[in-house]
Amino acid sequence: MIYEYLIQGNKRFGINKNDICKTYFHCEPNEIYENVIIAPMWEPNIFNKYVESIDVIYDLSTVYKVWTLTIKNKKITYIKTGMGAPLVMDAVMALSCTPCRKIIFIGSVGGLDEKHKIGDIIIPEYSISGDGACRYLTNGNIIENDCFGQKYYPNKKIENDIIEKTKQITKNEKVDWYIGKTFSIDTIVAQFAHIDKII
């Protein structure tokens, strides 16, 4: 498995799973729960009306801030990663060193389809790799693993579950949702010169 290969690479240089967790999240692995929400920019106060409590685990950094949310007596870890595929990827890799087993990614993105409005929910049909971080997700040669421009599809069962939940929630909240295509990118500033090609 690629995760194990990459973790073994750290181990070779004296870095263990606890070190990885502490470096990124500034906490012990057992402070991370099985269910995790990852958001590049949003902080957990967006869920104030849905949670019983929001407890700070670590928030002194500009990236990788960590909270525990309590929802109906269930604990969920919430991590703010900072923007860009490399930061999100490193957070997901570090979560492999914790009890985390399920991750939901939430965030806001720039839209390229005029029918979508601010606040609409987009569930990816697929995501196109437009970042450089993904090439490191291999146990082979990173030069031969240039995945730029490749399409990646979600797990169908998970996607269908998300669609069903989204239908229920958006009906009650009067929010529009769509199936869309996403493009993962490393840069906010430089992307605008390439928008036509991305589209």
C-alpha cells in the first residue's frame, strides 16, 4: 500500500507515526478521532448551531489548526489545513498515523460555471489533478508518476450516500446542489492566467 511505503520512508530517517502526528497537528494521535472534517479555510464556528461544543486542541499556527466537535455526544476532529493541495495532502497523510478512518473535505472554491451561485453545494463527478503534490503518492518512480491532468473518480457507494444526504439537507435548508467537475490546484494567484485552459 502506498501509505505504508511513504510512512516507511519517514521511519528510515527516524521519524515515527507519533512524530508525524505531533509535527502536523501538535497533539497525540489518540486526540484525533475516527471521523475527521478537513477544511482549508473555514473554522468550525460555521457549525455553531449544529454542535454541542467546540474544543480547541491546537490553534496557534497559521495552518493545521485542530478542534474537537461534539455532535449528539459524538466526538469529531475538525482540522483547518490552509489552502492548496500540498497542505491538504500532508494532513491526510498525517491522519494515517492516527485513529482517523473517515474524512470529509469541505471548502469553498472558485466556480467556473455561471449557473452555480455562491453557497451552492457541488459534489464532484470527478476531480482533475492540477497540482504537483499528487506525483509523490506512489511507491514507484516520481518522475514516471506525473498525474497532472488525470481524472480521479470518487468511490461510488460513498458518492451515492453523500448525494442522498445532500438531497435531504438541501431540501430543508433551501440550498441548491449539483454534480460538478473539480480541478485541484496548488496556486491561487497564478491560476487566473490559465483559467481558459483549465476550463
